[in-house]
Amino acid sequence: MNRFQTKSILVTGGSSGIGLATAQAFAKEGARVVITGRDQAALDEAARQIGHGAIALRHDAADLASAKAVASALVQQGITLDAVFINAGVARFAAFPDVDEALWDSTFNTNVKGAYFQIQALLPVLNQGASIVLNGSINAHLGMPNSSVYAASKAALISLAKTLSAELLPRGVRVNVVSPGPITTPLYGKLGLDAATLQATAAQIQGQVPLGRFGTPAEVASTVLHLAAPESAFIVGTEIIVDGGMSQL
């Protein structure tokens, strides 16, 4: 299919994992893709993998000046957007008594504040009928131990999608959420756990998934593309959960 032929798409956090898989999927369907991330070398490699003239912009999702810089760069290059996947985020876990202000601030600054003001900065470059998809998480629903801050940040994003849906509809812009369950991405290697603990944690999580496995970034990407495509024009302010049935138990 070429649902996104002649379309321009922005994927934040597009240099690895779900973001990269989604950018690649958009490009394969004809889109011109812009990706963002903090590591320039990783961005350049991701752009090479995506191909199709992908553009890489260095961006710190927690920095408001950086959000505005992304929008300015798009204006300078004459790019207006048909879809945005707000994917950049952090996942840091700690038991409730061990959570400090720094963990709270870094999580909310990136996952909520950064997402909020990135969308605000992009408003002038969104085309009529554009789609915004936010990357949520089933942690917002599960009550998983040690995830209180992360889960709260993702719950805020899900709420944001509903309120922005109402506010942006007069502009013809739809906002929806994809909420992944356990997905095989580099994120799991960034949780600060040693190898043995990480392996045990992964096995414990996998045991809670009815399908008996982790999902793949490509499986999440397919849902993002569906929400961004004209076929989903009647889907507004909705959350689609991609978790192998984990949240249904």
C-alpha cells in the first residue's frame, strides 16, 4: 500500500525501537519522514536505514526551546505535516519510597510537558486533516509495582489526547493514543537493572501476556499507521491497546 504517498510525517524519538519501526513503515508507504532524537550519530544511522530522503533533527524532548526549534526547522524547509507520532519518552522505575523529585521531574518533563509543548509548537505546520498519535502505555491501567511515576505520566498523555481531540477538531486535527504492552525494544536495557535481574523481570512479564511473548515494534507501528491514515477518519480521542491481551487479565 501507499497510503502516505506525498505525505510528510514527524516521528519524535525516531532513532530506535518503536519510533524507528514506525518511521520505516511510513517511509515504505511513500511518506517523507522527519525523525528526532538526542543522539546525532544514532539519528544519522536511523535516517540511513529509513531511506526515502528521511530527515533527522536533533531534539531533546524535555526542552521547550528544542521543541520550538523542531517546528522552526520544518518551516525553514517548507515542510507541513500530515501526521505526527509523539513517541519520545523515558521509562524509569522505582519503588514508591525511593522516588525522588529528580525522577519525577525528568519523567514528567519528557513524557508530558515535552509532548504537550511539542504539539503546541507544531500547530502552525499541521495540515488540515492531520493526525496526531501519542505513545501511551498499558502501565497507565495496570497498577504495576515500581511504575507509579511512569504510569502517571502515561495516564496524563491519555487524558491529553481526549482534551486535545475536542480542542483541535475545529482545525480538522485528530488526536489518538496507541498504548503498547511489553515490546522488545532497547528501552528495557535502559532500566538500570543488571543482566540477571533484567532477564528475570522479562520472564516474569512475559508470563503475564496471554500470547506468551513480547510484542514487536513493527506490531505497534502498524497501529500507529492505521490511526494516521484516512481509513481511521472517524476515530477521535481513542486509545488502542497493543499488549497481547495482558491488560485484559
